[in-house]
Amino acid sequence: MCGFAGQFNLCDNSVDQDVIKSMIKIINHRGPDSRGLYVEKNFGVGHCRLAIQDLSVKGNQPMVSNNGRYIIAYNGEIYNFKVLRRILEKKNYFFNSKTDTEVVLNSFIEWKKDAVKKLNGMFAFIIWDKKLKKLFCARDRYGMKPLYYHHQNNSFIFSSEIKGIIQNPNVKKKVSLENIYQYLVFQNNLNHSSFFDGIKSLRPGSFLEISFKEFKKTKY
């Protein structure tokens, strides 16, 4: 189990790296082996790692692609990553680590959003495209790995846990009585919202693309 949290400001406001650090610190129990941070102007993401594959620092996250354009923060396990790696190696992709994280990253570079259809496993991840200033978020088909987000006031805040989001001072900690009532009646939240106003869960088997001009959710 790993965890990640971050923020994408849909304006010129810079991200406060101390805020990102505090968001990842509060979910550090998800990955006590290492902590990483990536911040550039209006985007920032932190990651806490539970090292399973490739215990070296080469597997630490956030992980940057070889061309420096893409950054990934990932939580999960891809069962067919060795098969995908061999396919990508034949396409002249070079790997610095033995992790499935790097396979997910290079799969996205090669196949873009169709990469999620090739992944067999449980996962939640975000990939930042520095060139296009675009964020891609995805979750596995059964929702085994969590991904929560808050989209309001020109900011998109995300985390593996709700506590990571409400740690951000830009998010008002307001309980949603409507969603609590819904849960008490149906034993579930049918609209994939949480017990906090404005905090939602990305639906299983879905991905989200967000940029200055786009906010698009797709069921794959």
C-alpha cells in the first residue's frame, strides 16, 4: 500500500509545497519507507511509499519519465506488468527500475488514456503532463484502490484518503448530512460522494482528465 496527495491550481496561483508536505504526512501510514515531493508552480504532488518491488531508491515516487515530461504518483499492483514491460522494451522504452510504477508510466506515454485498458490489477494513479499542463487520474475497475478529490474555486485537490484533502487549508471541513442520511438508508453512497461536502471518490473503472480548459470523466 502506498499513498499520494496533491493539488492542481487552475489559475496562476502557485502551490504551497508545505501544504503538500502536510497532506502526505498525515497519510504516511500508507507508506513509511520513503516520502517524495514534486512541485512546479501551480501543480504539486507528494507520495509515501511502501516498498514492495525494487526496494532501491530507483522505485521512489513521484517518478519522472526519461524525457522529463511526465510525472506519476501511483498506488497499486499490476499483475501483468512484466508482459507489458517486454512489449514496451520492444518499442525501445528504457527502464531505470524494476517497478510496475515505471511500466504504468511508460504505458501511458505509449498508449495515452487507452493504457488503463491494458492494466490488469488494482490501482489508483495520477500522471501530470508538464508540456500540456494536464492531469490524468485513473482508478481500477473494481475500485480496490482509493482516489478522492475536491474540485472547487479553481483548484483540484486529490488524495488517497479523505484526511489528506481536509488537511489542505483551502478545503472547508463541512459534514454532508445528505450523504450521511443516504448511507444510513442504503448502506452506500450512491453518488460516490463522501461524508464531507465537496469531496468525491473517482468512480471505479473511470479516469479523469483535467486542464485549464477541460474537466472530463470517462468510464472505461
